[in-house]
Amino acid sequence: MTKAPLGILISGRGSNMARLIEAARADDCPYEVVLVASNNPEAAGLATARNAGIATFAHSHKGLPRAEFDMIMDGALRDAGVRYIALAGYMRILSDAFVTGWTGRMLNIHPSLLPLYKGLDTHGRAITAGDAEGGCSVHLVTPELDDGRVIAQARVPILPGDTADSLAARVLVEEHRLYPEALAAYIRDHG
């Protein structure tokens, strides 16, 4: 089986990135991680990727217009032969031109049950609203923030006494399970 070349964009520790790299080692996984790129040259996940034998690219976004920075990232991804992109804790809003250039080939993991709680502080907002469940969603990336078609979701009960941090920790366990599965299924279907 020829595996689809995957690029992963991160900004921090890269725990979801690490799970995607681990899943890619399976013979039946339809993707191969060929590049991990970051807008933060100090992102801890870059060392994790290098230690796993994955090529990395880092360039600070500071002082650059969004469109110019996105062109730099796009060039690095295309130079590496990337066919699909997985956003894994990438804390940058992408320009419309970047997103359009990867239409149907870029996915994100978001820590809420979309369409609920787009953006930040998703767990705190779910608790404040009195929701019975939180969770995570894998979705296609579109120019509208956290608005693309949902590919898969995992639900996590909100327990009495939960804080944003305690709920986030339980949701993260589900993110680590859901993202590799959903990404693999999507790539198999759209290969």
C-alpha cells in the first residue's frame, strides 16, 4: 500500500501529533508523516518528531503578515510532498488562501462537540452552560473558524465538580484515540 504523505502543524507539546506518528507506523495505516511544522521554533513537539525520525520545519510567525507567513508554511509543506494536513494544537488562524489551497485535505481536532464552542476555552464554556457532556470533534478545515464538516466526534461526561482542567484531561484521552482513527478513515475514503 502506498501511504499518503501527511504534514502535521503544531504550536506546542504535540501530544496529538505523537499519537498520529505512532498510528502511522501500523502497516494498514493509509498515511505516512513526512513533516511536522510549527509557527513556534521552541515547540516541544518538534523534538518529539525529530526523535521519531520525522523531518521538521519551524518558522516564527512574529512580525509577519498572516498571508506571508502562511505562504512560507505552504511552501515547506509542498516541498516535503505533503498531500494531507493534520492540525494538532496549531494555535494560528489560517488565511483564506492557505485553507483554500488545501480544501478537502486539511483536518483539525477541536476540543468540543462542534458546532458548540468554537474557538478557545471550550471546556470552561461547556461547564458554565451546564452541559451534561463535553468532547472533541475532528473536522475539515474551512475559512470559517471551527466550522467545517464534522468527520467524527467522541463524547465525555461532565462530572460533578469538574473543572476546565479535569474535563480537558479526560477529553484529551479521547482526542488521542479519535484523531488517528478519523484521519485514517478519511484518507482511505478520499485517497
